[in-house]
Amino acid sequence: MSDWRPRLIASDMDGTLLRRDESVSAATVAELERWRADGVPLVLATGRPPRWMHGIREVLRYGTAVCCNGAVLLDLEPMEIVDEAPLEPDALRTITAELRARRPSIWFAVEYGWEFRHEPVYRPRWDVDAPGVAAATLDEMTVAPVAKLLARHESMTRDAFVQLVDEVVGDRATVTSSSTDALAEISAPGVTKATGLAKVAARHGVGPEDVVVFGDMPNDIAAFEWVRDGGGRAVAMAHAHPDLLAAATDVTGGNDDDGVAAFLTSL
């Protein structure tokens, strides 16, 4: 694959494209602009909701973002949601009830895309006093479709908790994780970064064989498998979760070392 070149670049944000201070280096921006001038689009594939995309929009200005682990497609230029695949209220109610029966100390929150609601005891890590964020009861949070259900446990380890949630949820929803905390991210059945990326790639007339995707966490595994099995390149950051490293075709440097730009330059 020494002469292989992508026709679409897809990248996770946190721990991948963004440095620890949430900035994108000038070298990375320049490299992405070089590819874009060559007609190769960048697609962001992130667990972040649309309301967390304003900062990156100021840097990239336009393009498509696959948000909420594939549940929401966002056009960055007008900041407009163009597609959604939500988790429905019936599933929300049964899943939260069964998880709480299994572990009463599990607390819940929901992403609507532009709004975030959490149980009063749920402690948001980043959304403290932010616009669109408010406390609500579980009953209030499960009456409308959501982009993503979040389940948190304050004392279990991340991997053990995510495994527990996955066992309870089964095939009724998609469970993944992108945090170092015991936080499970739950989407509609079959919804992953891979399904979101596939939609965007199809709009560009591109298949997985022509995609390079970068990531660092388990919520990137589905996208890695879609690209890898289709003949593209799935590139893990050096510090990536072991499960993602196992799904990768390549490994690059860390996010603070411009790993994304370094790999693209090598192509």
C-alpha cells in the first residue's frame, strides 16, 4: 500500500486530532488544508454532541461532523443537524430501569444534541453551568428520543462497568465508551461511528477502501473495523486503548505530537 492515498480523511477529536489543551496545532491545520486543496475532505467522527463543536468549527470552518458516536450528522458551516438516528423512549425506559435494578448506584444523563439533561445526583465533568444543561428526573429524560444515553458509576472501573452495561443492554442498543471514567455511552441499535461515516462517505462517492480513519478509544472500534475490513487504513494513536490497537492497521504518534499530521504527511 506504499502508493495508497485516501479520498476521505476521518478523525476522532479528543485524544486524537485535539491536543490535551483542546487546540489543533498549526502544523495539523496546514496538513489538513493541503489535503483539502487536493479535493480530499475531512470528516470528524466524535462522541461529542453538536453543542461541543463550536470551537472546532472556528478552526476548520466547514465540513461534516459525525457526532454522538454516529447518531447525529452536523454540517459545520451553518452548524445545522442534517441527519439523526435517535434512541427511542420505549428503549430508554426499559434499559434505564434494568440497569438501575442491576446497580442502584448507576446515574443517568441524556444528550439531545443541542441540550443535555442529567439526574440531580449525576455529576457532569465538563458541562457545569453550561448553556443548555439542566437537571431533570429520569422520567422527564425518557419521554422523548435522545441522541445518546449516558450511564455513569462512581466506583466501578471503566472496563468492568462498560461490560456490565453491555450485558444488560444486549442487542437493544449499542454500548461503547470514550472516557477514562466508568461512563457508558448508549446509542440506538446498530448506530456507531461506522454507520455515520458510511453515510458521509457515500455522499462523497467514497467507500471504506478509500478512507483513512484516526482514533484512540473503544468508540472508534466500529469505524476501524469498517475501514480495515473494506481495505482502507485504520490508524490508532500511540496511546490508544488496547482494544483499538488490536483493530488498527497502523499506529501513529500521540495527539500532542501531531500524530494525525505525521501519518498524513507520510502518505
